[in-house]
Amino acid sequence: MATINNIPGKTRRAEVAGGGFAGLTAAIALRQNGWDVRLHEKSSELRAFGAGIYLWHNGLRVLEGLGALDEVLQGSHTPPTYETWMHNKSVSKETFNGLPWRIMTRSHLHDALVNRARALGVDIRVNSEAVAADPSGRLTLQTGEVLEADLIVGADGVGSKVRDSIGFKQDRWISKDGLIRLIVPRKKKELGHGEWDNTIDMWNFWPRVQRILYSPCNENELYLGLMAPAADPRGSAVPIDLEVWVEMFPFLEPCLIEAAKLKSARYDKYETTKLDSWTRGRVALVGDAAHAMCPALAQGAGCAMVNAFSLSQDLETGSSVEDALVDWEKRMRPITDRCQALSGDYAANRSLSKGNMFTPAALEAARYDPLRRVFSWPQ
């Protein structure tokens, strides 16, 4: 049985604000360690937002630790290579020296985490929005109810009310580019000859800047990331401007026709959030609430899940909750900060267009093994 500060017989309680990847990971990991866990989701149901997602070795190891890996592997895809094109010509093919990685729909990953949380008995509350927290261990809901706990986890996204109610100092900045993220049918037969099982990162800088990250999720579903500067009214238009995208990427026309049908498409600018601290008393921030990052290295979810899982590890050291949170941030923050900074640099300079940019530094976070707490994969 989990105990509070080594007091036998007293079960620890955690309140988790946010039902995304970070919140679910924290809830599952804490529950596995014997905590009573209640997870609050402000929406009327638990569901994933967005389209597709990449997970690398670090995130896949978290799933293994949570007991959710097998379900995620079914219905997801590892491409043979990560290929980069410049003006529709291949400039590189990267295999990352065998480092594991996987592409899937966000709903597929989210469903697996929700299933695992429910199987373990996490108390999931929908229509339950956290609006404030106190470092002493209190969470206030929109209804006015105040809940006391040994740990408060703020996993409520880039606009975190848990974070802002406490007054963490933060820097936030928005990049010049953004993405339209979509899931469409793969249309492999219609696309014809080509290595359409690969990830293909397609860049064009003339006559205008447009990029498509072509990412197969499984046999039937394709994740498309359509990048254009926010200042380009046609490239950033949603629903997508079919003519402007087909003109630049004519070989993807069958998939782009499907993309143009999606009226709920959204253009999102890249955002970065950096805080003075991730913790205050008995409150810990995880995921975008703590370290939102540009998607250049595809590590936003991976770092969020690793940090949420690692939080549960450090709370088992026998230290007080407050001391354990300080130690957790000290241990995990340097990796995340370096990943966040390099992601921002790559996005600002559009560095991935050069090809062969997944250097040892770029893959540092991906190589981390949260179960063994080491960088377990050779560079």
C-alpha cells in the first residue's frame, strides 16, 4: 500500500487536472504505485484532440511501463525510413540506427491510455474543470468544490489554469509557421508507384513556402501535416485551399481531395512555453502546461509522457512529496529544456528541410529510457 511520507497505512491521494496524454500517463503511473487517483477532464467526454502523433523509444518505453504498449502497437506503423524531399526530390533517408519509433492516430493512443486507466480503477470525472490550485495541496473546481490531496498534477494544457492560478513565471512565444493536421484515407492505389509506406517530409520554398509531412499511421489512415507561414492567407486557410496545395504537391491530389472535405480542420501556430519552475509545494505541472514546444522533433507528447511517468517514480523514493517534486524537476528538466530549445531552433530556421537533421543531439530525448533512467540507445 502506498504511504504518505512513510506513514504506514495511509493511502496517498492525487488529483490530476487534464485528460490528455500527460494527465492520463500520470494518473496510470500513480495508480500503479498504489495512489488513489482522480482525473478531471473539463469536456463532456474523454477524447483526443488533433490528428496524428509520433512516439519514439522514450514514449514507447513509457507505454511499456504503463502496460499499454501492446494495444498501441496494434493499429500503428513504423515506416521503413524517414525521407526528406526538397522541391519534390529526395535529399535524405534516415533510419535512426534502429531507434524504435511509431506513428499512430492521436485517438488510437488516447483510447489505449483511457482503457488502461479504467482497468486500473482511476476515478475519471468528465465535465470537471480545474480552475485553480494551491501549493498546500488543494484543487478548486469550476463548481466551487475544493478538493484536498497529497499531490496536484496540472496537465491542463498550454492555457493551464492550474499553472496560472499559482502564478508561475513564464515565457511564451509563437513561431512564424503553423500546421494544419489532418487524418485522411491513405489512397495507396490512387497514388500509384512510390515508397508510400515511408514518412516523407516534403518541402518547397518556391514559389512560396509550403511543406507536407506525409505520415502513414496504419494500412488505412494517413496523417498529413500541412505547414505554411501564418502570413500566407491561402496556405493557412481552413478548410484547406485545395488548388494551392495540389499545385505544389500534385502527386498527393487523391489525399488532398479528402483533406479538403474536412470542414473541422484547424490551423495552429507553433507555440513554446518555458517556466521558471515546474513545481510549487505539492503541485507539479506536466506536458504543455509546463513545456509546450514546437513539433520539429516530434517530442511534445513523448517528453510529456516521460516526465509524467518519471514523476511517479520519484514520488516512491521515501522523500516528502515536496522534496520529491523538486528532485524530479532537477532530474528531468535538463533533457526537456534541450529538446525544447532545439525544436524551437529547428522550427525557426526550417532546418529539417536540409535532410539528415536527426543528429545525436536531436535524438537525445528519443534515446532516453525512462524505465532504466538511462540513455539506452547508441548514438
